[in-house]
Amino acid sequence: MAYVFSDPRLSKLQGASVLVTGGGGLVGSRIVAGLDAFGARPVVLDRFDAYPHSVRDRFDVDRHAAQVVLGDVRERATVTWLTGRADFVIHAAAYADVAACTRRPDIAFSANVHGTQTVLDAVLASAVKRVVFVSSASVYGDGPAAEAARRAPRFAEDQPLTPISVYANTKLWGEHQVRLMLGCSSTEYAIVRYFSVYGDPQVPKPGSHSWMVPWMAMSAETGQPLRLNGGGRQVRDMVHVDDIAHATILALVADHAAGQTINVGTGTATSVREIAGLIASHYPEAAFVESPMPDGDPRGGYADTRRASDLLGWHPTISLSEGIDRYVAWLKSTPGAIPDWFAPASASTAATAAA
């Protein structure tokens, strides 16, 4: 991951302690690596149980963190202790899977609502300078009815929000609660709405219809068909994890980001079928199969990126074609990259059309 060290705003991070909840995941670990590169002291709080297989070494968590704490954002004492020693907080921990949240809304509520409230309570009792809350483009749902009829609506931060999944609903609650609790406090906040994150070494989760690029690439690698839920007509704004991490770090230090909600996307819409085609170009024998749309899977859209440009000075640097090339190259060159449970027998339950 390449970082631009000449940005004077990043000097605020020199020697700063930054608590990253969920810092053991794909995005969180990339954020931690970036913070380390910019001279901060990142502290990770994570349960490390998001996958049925170990990813801690693969995500290189311990290499870049000043401290790694195995714990839960719902553990008030732990969160209070860590927040009391932090200069900044990036709250990325969540039950971050649309299908899993649909199956278990009780867990989604506990992790995403109770967990966020625990973090906010601790922040208000601390000297933390700024919190970045990680939200999701899923809060847009399909957009207003008139926009949803289009192939690729553009989602702007100030438009009405219509979440269509339990996961999206918990993220929207988190956004509102951050504004309510921190808006009149001495702690600044920024909210970042991620669009569809991908990039090596991302791995899928069983029973999920998220993480489309690894689902499809691993299906092709193991001779399984690439599953197109809903025929692959949905659109996604695919953002490489390295670009996502960089934008999140900028939201921590950019003066104009304080009190703002900012899309983190490329501003480009690509259909799921087109994404499958980019992956299949690496596998001449790849086949496709269509399947029904899963619950909570939006038709999708793309980001209005003006705020990211104006407030963060951020622009994506990795194209989708380059990012997929990187992912497939990593997959082909990494023994053990494909989880043991990912086998042809799992193809009937593998759903890969959302991200």
C-alpha cells in the first residue's frame, strides 16, 4: 500500500494513540497499517471471530499495531480503558454482513447498536479529539423510487435514506447516534460511508452474499460457476481497500471533515455481471449461473464523490481492473488462500452478487 507522506495534515498523527475498533478485519487492518506508516500508535480492539478460519496472520494485524487487545466493543470496562488512553478513535467494529444480520437481527442489534453506544459513552468521558464512525452505502437502499428505476442512481450524502436490510438499519442508527451524542460535545466526529470494498487478501464468509470479488474469484479458481444473483443486473461502486483505508485516515485529520458525512466511493457504477466478466477473463473455462436475489440485496448505485474530493482531498487511485488483477494474482500465488470450507459442494449456498 502506497501512502503520500507529504500531506501536512497527517502530522497530527505523529505519536498519537488511535484506537481502531474492528482493527483486525480487512479494512481495519489496512487502516492500522496506514496509521503506523504515518507515525501514529494504533491500538486494535477486535474479537477475531468474524471468520470461521484464522485471518489474523493473513491480515498482518500484529505487525503494525502498537497494541492488540482481544475484546468486544460491548465490554464497557475494556472500551472505557482503551478510549481513556486514546487521542483518536476509528469505530469500525460491526457485525458487518448483510445476510448474517438478516438471519440474526438480535446479534446485529447487540453488536452494531449496543456496541456503538458503548463506544460513544466512553468517548464522552474521555479526551478523544475526533471519532470517525464507519458507516455503509447500504443506508441508501435503492434510493428514492424515481431514482431506483434507473440503472445506476448516484447517491449523495444529503438525500433521503431508505435502508432495506437489518445491517443498513443498524448503520443508519449509528450515524444518527454519533451526531446526537457528539454534535454538541468537545469531541469532533466524521462519518464515512463505504461503498463496495474489495481487495486482497479478502476472503468470503460461509452463507454470505457479500464480498463478491473473492466469492467469484475463488469459485472460478476451484472450477465452480460464478453465481449471478438477480442475473447480475445490480450495480456496485467498487472501492479498493487501500483507497478506503486512506480516505478513513484523512477523515481523522482533515479540518473540513469535522461534523460531516462523506461517501467513500469511486463515482463509477459497474454491474455485477461486468465485474464477473473481469474475473472470468483470468479463467477461460469459467461458467456463469443465475440465481434469485437474496433478501436485503440492493439494486445499488454509485457515490457522489464531491465531498470526498472537497473535504478530504481524496481520490481513488486503484482502478477496478487493476484491483481485480491484483486479487487474482494474489489468489493464484498464495497457498491456502481458499478456506477449507470453500469446496464445490458449497456452490449451492454460495451467493456472490452483493458487496
